[in-house]
Amino acid sequence: MDGSVKSLTFGIEWLIVEKFVSDEQTRNILCDSLGDRMSLIHEYARNKEVKAENNLIRNLLRAGYSPQKIAKDTKMPLSRVRAIERTLKSE
């Protein structure tokens, strides 16, 4: 099975357990057995968030906003905004 299909399957299983298993002990056992795989799903989601944040910063820089204003308005570290700015200049 393809890796992304496996991840999706484990994610669906986890959601089903969270939604429909009311016995706390059973839910804990099932969540523990899915736990390792769930950390991969959380990591995937966080990576998507970071990519979206980076795209937002890039778009704001291209639109002419200063790195200081972007950092202040988005509550992102100025060092991160400047690092993205450097990559834009090198493209």
C-alpha cells in the first residue's frame, strides 16, 4: 500500500476511535496502538502549516512589506522572515 494511503487510513482509524469509542480504557489502548503512526500525521500537518506560513511570508515580501512589519503582524520571528527574504533574493 502507498505510504500516503496508509497514513490516511491510520488517521481515519484514529478519528473513528476518538468519535465512537466511549469506554476510556478501550480508547486508550487503541490510541496507544495507533500512537506511533499518529505522530507521523501530526508531523505531516505541522509541515503543511510551516509551508503555508512560509508562502504567506514570501507573498508579503513580494508585495513590498518590510520584514519587520511582517514579523510584527504575523507574530513570526524576524530571523525567520529574514531567512525567507534571503532565499527570495537568491532565486
